Amino acid sequence: MRLVTRGDLDGVTSAVILTTMEKIYSIELVHPQDITDKKFEITNDDIMANLPYRPNCAIWFDHHELTKSNERPPENFKGRHAIAPSASRVIYDYYSSDKLKKYEHLVSETDRFDSAHLTIEDVTNPTGVILLGFTIDSRSGIGRFKKYFVQLVDWLKTMPIEHVFLQPEVLERVKVLRENNEAFLKILKETSRQDGNVVITDLRSIKKVPVGNRFLVYTLFPDTNVSIRLQWGPEQKFVAVTLGHNIFNRTSRSDCGQICSDYGGGGHRGAGACPLKYEKADQQIEEIIERLKREG
């Protein structure tokens, strides 16, 4: 079978579990929006994990809230959907096998990373699985990583986490993250502003955004409880909008996933993303900001 999943830590951990429990011959990394927009073909030989449902897949696992922009599974679908800290947790509980016990810590830390239940220390000086998560976080801007993703799956299945960090590819990514954090903080300060409870980061004027930890903005604006980040999509064909609750000030009443779903995207309550067409982007961005302020 083929595994189709998202290219992040939750995708990696999901792949570790699924390749342990199922016969998987290849892995494809897909952005959720490409599933929503039906740009990626799903077959009846596919296991989907951490992505919106598609009716012709063989098995489906997800932990995000079901939104109106995506198809809903029938009652008898194979797999599991549950609101949980991570898709990995849903998959781990589904199989409930002794063969997976050795991954218990990996799943627990993936829960923390994917649900952003992190401390300030986790953000400013991450270690262990949390640091590994940042090395494969597409939102950090660290670049493409299909090969790296597959390597991580193999390494995490065959060696302890401390040995994973001895691999040259991991060491290089950790180095890039740490070297660029200062430049990224500088860019955040220049492009971010506070409007009520919302911190707005507009990166559309920045030609090359430095690699950086996406949660650092909350250390700069601790009084906000939700963020909106704006940057160009590929070839500036659309504006990529990302919403997220402040992980250190969890008082926001906004449902980020639902808001993004209303604009053709998706996500869950604490985080979401949507693409906005260029000609309507500015107006819709203002609508989203006003909604985030109104909902508090």
C-alpha cells in the first residue's frame, strides 16, 4: 500500500507506526489544501493519515475537526477519526499493539508538538523530539524534505532519539535553525503589529524569509491570544494565510479551522490555513482580522 500523509512531525510519527503495522511500499507527502482542492489523486491502495478524507482511499486516519470544505466519511469507513492532540495518537490507539510500545514517548512528544502544548523553553531552546519536529516543520521555511522525511522514519524505527541527532542531515538542519533564529526574530519585529488581541505578521514584502521557529512571534507579543501570518504562495499566485492561537496565552475563543474553512481552507480550532486569491486578499484579510477581534 501507499501512505499519503503530511510532511511534518505528526506525519513522520504516523509513518513510523503505519509502516510497522501495514505493508507500505511508498510514501507521498501532500499538503492538505491539495486534498481539499482535489489536486492529488487518491486510489483504493492508499492509506491517508493527517489529511482530509477522500472517499476512494483504503484506510483514513485524522484528528482535525471536520469542516464544510472537505468531504465527510461514511459511518463504516476503515480507519479512525477522533479529535486528539495528533493523528499519531489516533493511529497508535487504533492498533493498540505491543509492537508499538517502543514508540510511546515519540507519540507523546508528537502530541505536544502538534497540539503546540509547549513551554517557552521548548520554543527558545528546543531539545529531543520537539527539536526534531522543528527540523521538519514546513512553516519554519527550512525547505523541501521528502528524502529527509523517509530517512527520519527509518531512523526512528531503528535507533534511539539521541542517535538520530548524530546523523549529519539532522545536525545540519539543527545548525540552520539555530543560526537563523536571530535574523528571523528581526524580521518578525519589522513585519508584525498588534491589533487588539491579534498579532498580524505580513511577510509579503520580504523576498526571502529566514528559517525560523513559527512560535517565536508569541514571545514578542505575549498580550495577544491569536495570530495571523500572511505570505505569498508559490509564484505569488495567492496569499497564504495562517491562523493560530497563542500557545502561551490560550484564551482565544476563535475557531481557526472554521474561519479558514469559510475561505476555502481548513484546520482545527487552534490553527488553520487558507489560500486567498490576489484580487480579493486584502478585503478578506481585513474580514478575518475583524472576526478574530470580535470573537476574542
